[in-house]
Amino acid sequence: MIRKTLCILIQTLAVILVQLTSTKVIAETCSSLTMAGPPDFPPVVWSDYRETRGAARDLLEQALNKQGIELKTDHVGGYRRVLKALTDGRIQLITGIPKTPETSAIATFSSTPLYIHSLTVLTKRSHGKKPHNWNDLLELKGAMPDQLSVEEIFHNQQKPKKLIRTFTPNLALKMLKIGRVDYTIYPNIQDDLLVSLLNLEGTLEKLPLITQKVPVFVAFSKNIDCSISIQQLNTDLQKLTKSGEAEKILNDSLYKWMSYQLKKRESL
């Protein structure tokens, strides 16, 4: 009887020890986190094919430094590769991806957005099937980059029947340019950048058909083996937005990205 009681006691102590050890590991604050993002979502997030850059990186560096966390970056590749890297543990956080059932299954999102985009519809000025209202989009062929969420944009509204998703934003614009689609949907600031760099000024026009605004959140891997206060991050992001610092960082990133693109064009 005493031997049986002793065995039970040893087993109980072993379980408690494992739980305490696990709690200690989980409770350790992250010393560093590695982020990536889709390489074509400027000026919020973009890549020079060596590391991830953009306003999201600069903004998160400020917020995470307050928790003593160093932010590192990596260039992973396109949208699907970024999601796989998050699942595999190669990176711990992503910016510039939509909050969908698919991404919510592998990531925990901040409740405070980094930025909020207004959206626009782009069409060719010379196109004969120019949409004049929302219902016109339902039957026309359209293109929209993967970085935007159909669910976030359309909510309970009827969705377009012929909407093509593209891996990169500029691919959607090129499809519009050659006439494969009748329209594209973009964040308002991003379409200006890409239209300018692709020399499409005067060729395309904006149609104010969509009124929704799409937030850009931070997505953290659910497999992070250290501790980070997302609540504190949300608070710090709110302060940076309220002070105007977030908008300043966005504008600075815009010029950095344009400078990078112009230098790349000159080297070709």
C-alpha cells in the first residue's frame, strides 16, 4: 500500500514538474522575431529580394522595441510561400495578408491595424464595357491581388462571378492593360504607385464604386515558442497612429520604395 502510494506521489510530482517546465518555456519573452510579407504590397510591405522592407517593418520595429524584442526580416517569396514559411516556423509574423478563414487557422491577428486602405476600381479609359455601378462588376471579368480579401471587401454583398486572383499586384494591372480583364480592385495608394511605374498614366482611370476600407493587420504564428504581449502591441500601435507617426512612416516608405524602383529601372 505504501509502495503504491509512493508511486502515485512520484507520478504526480513528475506531472507537476513537466507543467512547470512548460510554463517557464512559454513565459519566456521573445528576444527576437522574424517577419516577412508578400513582396509586392508597397509602401506597407515590399522586398528587395534580400529582406522585407516597408512601413510595416519600420512601424513594428518601434512598437516591438518597447517590449525588448528585436525585429528581423527575411525574403521568403510570394503570397503562398509566405504562408508556408509561417506555418513551418521559418518566420513568426507577417504583414500585408488578409484576415481570412485560411490565414486565421495558422495565425493570431492584432486587433489594431497598422494602416487602413481605401479601395478603388481601375478600368481602361478606352474600354467599352466600363462599369458604372456595383452591379456592373458582377458580370464583368476582374482581377484582384491575393493580398486583398474577398470576404473583407464584399462582406454580405453579392460577389463578382469572374474575379481572378493574382499572386502579385502588377500582374493584375498587366492583365487589365492587355485586355484580359475589364477592371482591377486595389488599395488606393498602391494603384497610383504601380500605374506610374508601369507608365500607364492617362491609360487607366479610377471608378469610386467600392466604399469599404480594408485594414492591414499583423499576423503572428500560432507556433511561436516564446511570449509576446499582443495587447501591448495593440496599445503602442494606437499611440503611433494617434500621434501621426504611423502616417509619417508610411510617407517615408513610399519615397524609399519609389527610389528603389527607379534605381532598379536604371540598372536594366
